[in-house]
Amino acid sequence: MQTFIAECRRKNKRIGFVATMGALHKGHCALMHRARKDNDVVIASIFVNPTQFGPTEDFQTYPRTFEHDVGMLAYENVDALWYPTVKTMYPYPPATAMDIPSLTQTMCGVSRPTHFQGVLIVVAKLLNIVQPDVAYFGQKDFQQARVIETMVRDLNIPTRIVMCPIVREHDGLAMSSRNVYLSLTERKQALCLWHALSYAQTLVTKRKVRRVSIIEHAIKKIITDEASDAYIDYIAIRDAKTLQECTAIAPRQHIVIALAVFVGKTRLIDNILARA
Ligand code: AMP
């Protein structure tokens, strides 16, 4: 990878990078597509990063579809793929700990207390290895994108971070590698996230609802009415920049409405942006 990068740099090529855990779908492809449009060289990585999974989470069973992924990357005209082994990325357990407590101890960080520390370590390593000019991340993992933007800013990493919109199935379900875990009934119930989020967005933008508790209540009702197998991990209505909580949405404030919901055993996340 270093030889390849050195050659690209010597030729003054602009490098775009997309980090993934594989099991690629159209959401990933949209990031590659954007990277292709903006850059001379596109590099993707596939690495199921053990340090971002909790001890009881799905690291072992996370879908791995390497042949299929390589086909998708070829289709998207990606120039190089970095798919290291765990031993290559972590020849020894990292002694460095990274954290951004103001962003990681809330929302997904509550039920996944070590997740973002693992994300920070692996993304810092990947950005140092690939040295891209621009790296593309999905709004699907909104909190993750904010955490990475902050790390890059704080550590003067010379990569620009671009957040790309969520790609959805025809009926609104956010594409995710974990959607394959859903049974047919769960797949139907999983739509409650999209229904609740779009309704909440309408409440903010059209009906001018400002009180956060009213919006939370409406979201909860849609989820419980539509999905008997759903368990709400969190509903978060936050400032879109800082992820700070608020009780009322201020005029012209940009907010993110984010959800994590277990449908059966599968934990799904989704979010939508709104401006008051
Ligand atoms: P993952 O392979 O799940 O780690 O995701 C790799 C990148 O793809 C992350 O930046 C995700 O936010 C992004 N991504 C995953 N699903 C989607 C989606 N449905 N739409 C847009 N980006 C996505």
C-alpha cells in the first residue's frame, strides 16, 4: 500500500478513500461513486475491525462476502483494495487509547461503551496507512462520522472528511450489512424506524413542533404500534454539530433525530436531519 501511495503522490494524484467492513451494498457503492467523482485515485478497505465490537457482539458472525465485494469494487472502478488481516492491523494489542468523551459517551456509546474507541483506533491507523486527501463516511453512522471529523481536526490529520447521505431500500429501510440478519416478519417491522423518523422530521419542519419530548413521544408511539418485536435502545434528538441534548429546538437550529432499535436480536440504527 505504501509503494502504491508513494507512486500516486509522485504523480500528484488526488486520493479518495472509503473504509468498510465488507458485505458491501449500495450504501457503500454511493461512497465509492462520490470518491470516484472527486478524485484521481480511489482506495477502499475491507476490514472487520475486532476492537470496535463488544465481547457479546457479532464480530464472529458479521457477514463476510469477499468475492461479491471484489465484484462491486471493480464495478465502481475502485483502483486499490486494502484488506489486511487482524494480525497485520494489530500485530500486538494497541497500547494507545483514543476517546472523545463528549461525543462517545452518549447515544450508541451508552449501549456500546467501547465501540467508538475501537473505531477511533482503526480509522486513525487506516488514515495513516492510506494517507488519503479525502475520506468518505456515511450519514448512516452519523455519530461515528462526527467522532471521526473531531479526531481528524484535533490531531491535524491531513485528510478531509466528507459525510454522504444515507442510501435506502425502495421502502425506506436504511441499507446495512446487518439487514441480512432480519427474518421476513422482522424486515417488515424494521420499517418502523423510517416511518418514525420521517414523521418526526415532518413535525419539526412542517408542523413547527419545538418541544423535544413531544417528538420523542410520537416516535415511541409509531415504533410500538408498528413493531411488536421492537425494543428501543435510544431515541436522540440532538444538535447536529455537537450532539448536545436540548429540551426545545431553537429557531433555525440544525438537528439530527437518531434511533437505535432492536428488531428481534438485530440492532438497527438510522437517523434523519432537520432544520427548525
Ligand atoms: P460499514 O461497512 O458498515 O462499516 O460501513 C462503511 C461505511 O459505509 C461507513 O462510513 C458507513 O456509514 C457507510 N454506510 C453504511 N451503510 C450506508 C448507507 N445505507 N448509506 C450510506 N452510507 C452507508
